[in-house]
Amino acid sequence: MSDLFDYTVRLGDDALIAAQRTAEWIAAAPQLEEDVALGNIGLDQLGQARSLLQYAGSLDGRTEDDLAYFREEREFRNLQLCELPNGDFAHAMARLLYFATYQHLLYEELRTCADETLAGVAGKAVKEVAYHVDHATQWVLRLGDGTEESHRRMQAALEALWPYTGEMFESDELIGRLAVAVDPAPLRAEWERRVLAVIDESTCSRPEASYQHTGGRSGRHTEHLGYLLAELQHVARSHPGATW
Amino acid sequence: MVTDEAIFDAVGEVADPEVPVLTIADLGVLRGVRHEGDEVVVTITPTYSGCPAMDLIRHEVELTLNHLGVDGRVETVLSPAWTTDWMSAAGKSKLTEYGIAPPTGTRAVGGPVMLSLTIRCPLCGSPDTSELSRFGSTSCKSLWRCNSCREPFDHFKAI
């Protein structure tokens, strides 16, 4: 397995698992417009996942479906942040703010990398993700600076997910070896600047530095990923070879 | 032999399944036609990464090639990334007639998202409109309401 395959799978798995969680909101969001918005955001994420997993698959003779449906939990390389259960709507918006801001910074760098395909996917995705950041920002402001109850819930969500943000900025040997890979560590300062500016404006308080979870990039996940994959994969596994 | 230009014009007539007044040439989804030996290669690009219309568009292009009696395949390219700047002027006026406000201006990648663009109501022409949701019935549209005629309408987002 090549470094380029491993790296592309990381990006693809982030997008795929995020898409699956986002899709769970459809028909469960607080208002109809939000069902539609989250449906579209999930579709963007799924489109990015497909492009990335197609590319990864082309490097080692597999299809996007092989990678999405026929890998085990420990073979997934997504961030733990992406797999956590949805929680309430404030959690969804906190996660989208954290994740989309990270993706935006990452894709912005990746679109100038030497790998034509990764650069192409990133150049397309960065425009979509800008809308995701904007959407999450509007909701965090509205909920944080809203009623006592919405403020309380927004604050709780921002704090609950903060311990999963450190993983986004971990560098490792793979990133060191692969020239086209974007080192995420230097993106952290700008990420914090953008995210904290939104949190400040929302009248919520900044989450305190805390223990940071890690492991997703090496296949160690929270207990929630297995359940997510069971739902994602079971039709494909029950009917191997079926096409639709 | 059918020329590349003739093929471009023919497949360019394929309609977008989501906004059927627009052809893929109007949208800028059709990127080019070239010959590789005897084989014709048509390149298309999605508006959004997850655009579910791409499979149907690819299929319709293949059908058109069949009708023309040429051997060909369809290639999807992501780069350069599609932008609403590629939509033709004819396409924009067709959109307005159809009741969808066309994209306005351009949006620099990574730049701030403009929050208070005035979008004219495609039905009565009033500039007094408000955004209901940044995301509409498809990825490429947002949902608006006209404060003058009170009708809701779609707006094709600048990207």
C-alpha cells in the first residue's frame, strides 16, 4: 500500500463518515430549510468522499464501493470527530464549524499540491466547504447569542467536541514522507483564530484546553464507528456484487 | 467523419435534469470534445462534487453520441473547478424566465461570503428580497422570498 493511497484514504474517510452523520439529520432537523441545507452539505461531503475514494481505489485496484463498504472498522482512517454521534442540533453545528474550518484550510493548501487529482478535488471542494463554514457560523452565532437555553446548549456542544479537535492537526511519519501531503500542524493557529472569533462573537466562552483524543488516523476509533459502519455497509454486504 | 464542433453542438443540447431550460453548454458543464484516434472523448465537469445529475448527464451524452453514430466515451474532470462564471449570458436569461434568479458577481475562493447581496426577484423584478436558506432544492441553489410579491424563489448561487 502506497503512502499516497493511505493519505488519500484519510481525506476520503473524513468526508465519507462526516457525510453519513450529516445525512442522519435529514428529516430530523429543527426546520424544513435545515433538512434541505444539511442534505446539501452531506451531499457535498459525499461527493468529495467519492472523488477521493475513487482515486485511492485506482491506486491499488479497488473501487470506491470496495473501500466504503468492504473495509473493517480498524481500516478506516477518519478523525474521531467525524464519527461521534450527532447529539443535539448545537452539537451538529459545533462539529460543522470545527470540521469545515479545518477542511477549508486544508483544501486551500492541497489545491496547489503537485498531485493533479488531489489538487483538482481540493480546488472544487474548497468552494463548497466555504458555504459549510458560513452555515455553521450563522447557527453558532444565532444559538450562542439566542435564548438562555440555546446558549447553554451551544456552550455545552462547543466544549464537548473541543477534545476531538487536536487530532485534526497531528503530523506523523506518513505526512513527513509524502511530498504532496499537507502538514496540518501549521494550520492550527489560523484555525483557532477563525473558530475562536466565532465563539467570542456568539457570546459563548472559549472551551478550556483539555485532554485530546487521538487514534483515528491509525484505525483506533470510538465505539460509535462500528454502529455507523453497520448501517452504512449492511445492504452492500448482504447482497455482495449488487449494483444500483 | 463528424467534426468535433458538430459533436460539441449536438451533445451541448443535452438538458440539465434539475433545471431543464438549461443545456449543459449553457451551464458550462460541457468542457470539450476531442478525438483520440477514432474515439471521441467528451469531457464534462460537475457543478458540485456531489451533484446527483452527473450520472444522467453522462448517460444522455452517450445516447447522443450513439445517435450521431460516433464511437465515444465521456470523461469527468474536476479541474479547473466549475464556476458560475462559465454560465452563458443566454443561460442566465433563460434562468430568469424560468423563475430562478441567476448568479450575480463572482466569489473569490477563500474570500468572505457576502451576506447581503441583493438578488432581484425573477418574478416581479423587485430588489426587496430576503434569503430564507443558504441551501435550496439542489446544491447549486439557495432559497429566497420576495418581499414585494411575496413569492418564494430559487437563486443560483455564485461559486
